[in-house]
Amino acid sequence: MNKFTQAIKNFWQDEEGLTIVEYAVAGALIAAALVAAFLNLGDAVENVINGLATTINNGG
């Protein structure tokens, strides 16, 4: 086997790169979940503040 073929074979069998990809995918999923959670939290806080403002404006 020549060096290039051996290098390709070693690269294909190396699982360390796969682990890095798995961590990257997991990190992206966690980041997406956090963004969704904070967007929902922001909407909830906005609704509470608007409710308080309405109550104050109506003589509460």
C-alpha cells in the first residue's frame, strides 16, 4: 500500500474527528434550544410588562 492510501485508510478509521463533529452538533443543538428558550422568555416578560403598564394607565 502506498503512503497516500495508508493515510486515507488511517483517516477513515480515526474516530477522534467523529467525536469532534458530535460535540459540534450537540453544541449547536444546545445553542438553538437556548435561543428558543430566551425568545419565549422575552415574550413572557414583555406580556407581563405590558399588563402592568395597562393596569397603571387605567388607574390600577
